[in-house]
Amino acid sequence: MEFILNGIGGLISSLGLDAYSLSILFIALMFIIMIVGLAFGQQLCFVMGGIGVVLGFIAYNANGITISLVKMFDGMNSYSSVAIPMFILMANFLSHSKVADGLFESIRYLLGPLKGGLGVAVILVSTVFAATTGIVGASVVTMGMLSFPVLLRSKYDKSLTCGLICAGGCLGILIPPSIMLVSLGSYAQVSVGKLFFAAIVPGLLLSLCYIIYTLIVCHIHPDYGPAMSEEELAQMPLKKRITGSLVNLVPPLLLIFGVLGSIFGGWATPTEASGVGALMALVLTIFYRQFSWKMFYTSIIETAKTCAMVFSILFMAGCFTGIFMSLDGDVVIYNMLVSMGIGKIGLIAILFALVFIMGCFLDWTGIVMIVLPVFLPICDQFGIDRLWLCATMAVLMQTCFMTPPFGFALFFIRGIVPEGVKMTDVYKGVIPFLAIIIAVTVLCCAVPNLVTWLPNAMIS
């Protein structure tokens, strides 16, 4: 193998290219091989890690492998990444705690008299649940199991029902605490605490836009989301609806304030707050009488599997990044963009268009690991704020769970829908919510203070 790699290196050297041209050649090879590898269904972590090691060896001999390993070790040494296992464990505990069940039951009766009220209840509970999980799969499946039978029994439009559950569940990767935000902050060397606060306003704004859309479409088409009947509302008196909503809201709010409040109060870093969240989530499973040793064991195993997937991509991507940067890849692409006359707005447009297109085929980990190494240094040269960039990217990356053909949330929904709901209903339902996500992303670009005001005000 070493003989073959040395032979390839010698062949490339014989081309007589200068250093800059060789960099362009190697960078082009990196992306061509990555696209081919992914097209053949290979795992992203092995594709990126393999490219880094192999092309690094061809370009720099043994020093190329050293560059890759050093970059990988830097990723393993990240203190912020320690928060990822704890937030995943917190999400797994909460998915077993049934914390959303009572809250949804109370809020759906409280909002039942409104046209589209049950849909609004789905978004509200999804928003609260998103602030306690940080994982899309847990949010989508939990809300789907809770709300699908109720909404369809209430004669809600199938497509609207699918769209509400998908969109609401995807808030889990935007509203903190979120493992995607932890990964973004750690990789981009941005304060995770600031990134948490930067995502709050866009997340709540997105939730509000979902609610407004639901109310408007159900007002225009009353048959899409009819109000609950008087007979069904009579099953729960108004006083019980209000008190039930408040009582069931207290435990998740305590968890939210325990995690974010400890960061805001300066009592804990995001890494330490993740441990607080995991402990409080375990307490909630006991409070709701859902704790068992089997549940505990299952949560630990599921956490280990998810962490293995996330960290393998994060660490292997370090090999790719190390070689890309050693080849001055950021300089090559920056010079290319400048020669094309593309300014800051054009760069952002290209970046976000690429993120959206990649979201049709990859999940957020793949997008982050491919896009950030290339564009982050270039954005620095254009004077783009990293905090704003990461938070706004997080808004747009929700689409990667909802865009056909490979959006994970679509398949989560397809696995739990009752008979009579087709995949075309799911695709049709998410389109308006994809448009809302894009609109909020554009708004964050037009008004950057929507993203940066809160973190700058909260954390100096």
C-alpha cells in the first residue's frame, strides 16, 4: 500500500506544478473523492477520515498522517464536547419519563375551542419538549405517538398533521440545550453558552410563525383543523384545563431553568450544566413513576450508540480538516470567490444555499463537518461574526430533517403514522414549514440583532 501511495505521489510531482497549483489539485481531489464515496453509500466518518489520511500521506508522506492525527486529537481534547453525552442522556431519560403526555393532554383541551387549537397545542408542547431534549428523533416520535391519534380523530387534515409534528419535533436541534449547538460551538470555537442564548429568539420566533401559520390556514380552511366539539370539551372543565396546564408545565420548566439558568447565573459552564440536566431528567422519570432499571439500562445503551455515531464523525472529520487547512484550502477558495467578485452577501447566499441542498442528502453532522472547515476561515476574512453565522446556520439546518428524499424526521413520521396516511401526505405537509424556516433564516440575515442581541446582553 505504501508503495502504491508513494507511486501516486511521484506521479503527481512529475506534473511539474507549482505549490499553489498542487494545492488546488489536492483540494479538488478531496472533494471529488468525498462526493464519490458518499454517492456509493459509504459512511461519512470513514470517507472523511480516509481522505485525510490517504491524501495527507500522498501530499506530505508520513507528516501528512501526523497532521491528521494531531487535528483529530485536538477534537478529542475539546472540553465543550463533554456536554454532548450528558445532553443525549438527558434526552433519553426524558423520552421515557412521559413528561409531555400530561402537558399535551391539558393544553389540547385548553386550546380545543379554537380552530387549529390542537395544532397549536402540538407546536407549544413541542417547543417546551425541544427545550428539554435537544434530539429530533425523541421529539418527533414522542409528539407523533401522542398527537397523531388525537388530531386524526378530530378530523385534522393529514398533511397538516404530518407537517406540524415534523416541524415541531425539529425545533429540538435549535432551541437549547441542543447537541447540534454544542457541536457547532465546539467546532467553531464559539462560546456554547452564547450560542445557546443566540438560538433562543430565532427558535421562539420560528415556533410563533408555525402557530400563526396554523391559525391562518385553519381559519381559511376550517375543515383542516376543526375545533373540538362541546361534548369533548365538557369532559374537562375550564378550571381543570388551566390548572392541569400549569401543573404539567412546572417540571419541564424547572429542568429548562436548571440548565439554562445555571449557565446564565454563572454557576456552571454548558458542560457542567449538561450534567445538571441529566440528573434532573432522571429525577423527572422517578417523579412521573417511569423509572426502572430496564429503562435506565436502555437509556445508557442508546446514549452510547448515539455518542459513538456523533463522535466518530467529529473526530474523523478532523483528519479531513487538518489536511485541507495545511493545503491552504481556505486561501484557495477565498481567492476564487474574490476573483469572481463575490462579496459578503454573496458568500452567505452561497453558503446557505449549499447547506439547504446538502440537507436533502446528509444530516446535520455531515453538513457541519463538510461546510465549516471550508467556509469558516473564509467568513472570518469577510468579517462575518461566527456567533451569528453558527446560530443562523442552526436555524436553516432544521431543513435537513424535513427535506425529501432523506430527511430523518420524514422517516420517523412514516414509522409511526396510522394506516391511511401516505408518504405523499408527509411530503406535502412539510413544504409550508420549510418555507417558514427559510423565511426566518432570511429575516435573521436581514436583522442580525435577532440573533446577537440576547447573548451579548446576557453574557459579557
